[in-house]
Amino acid sequence: QVQLVESGGGSVQPGGSLRLSCAASGIIFSAYTMSWYRQAPGKERERVAFYTNSGLTNYAASVKGRFTISRDNAKATVDLQMTDLKPEDTAVYFCNADRPQVGHYWGQGTQVTVSS
């Protein structure tokens, strides 16, 4: 049974920081591209950052320079360090594991609210 469990969401003032973490089980973690997505109310889900199994990372333009994705294959975790948070970063953040032709999995999501 595959499980992706996110943690670390919460409320923060603009300019603040949060660190999200996703713990995976039931998959060969090192073989998967791990991503963070977010979905704001009334908007489509968008990919914020990803970290491939070969070590490549990529960020959405809206978060580049503020967010950092990292992974620990030994612990089967992927983190998203978010700094200089803005109200427009408010969303539910989802962890995703993808391995073409094998599996595509989602966590349950964690709420991030940026407000003064």
C-alpha cells in the first residue's frame, strides 16, 4: 500500500517561512520523481517544484529563488523549504510521486495560509 504523508503546513505572516515534509512508504522511493503541487481555491492544481530520480530539480517561475526542494532517498522523504512567503502562496500543498508506467500517487495535502 502506497502512502504519502505530508506535514508542516500552517499559518504564517507574509515574509515568513515554512518547511513542508512528505514521507513515502510502499514505493521504491529512489526510482520516483517527487513533486510538490499546490491548489488554491478556485484554481487548478499547479506543480511548484520537482526532483527527479536522477537528481534534477525544477521550479515554477512564481516560486523560483524562494522555495527549495530536497529529498532523502534513505529516509524516503521529500521536503519543500518555503521562504519569503506571499499571500498568493496560500493553497493546499500536495506531495506527488511519479514513475512512468509504474505509478502516480498523491498525498492528502496540507494547508498553507499566508496572511497578515
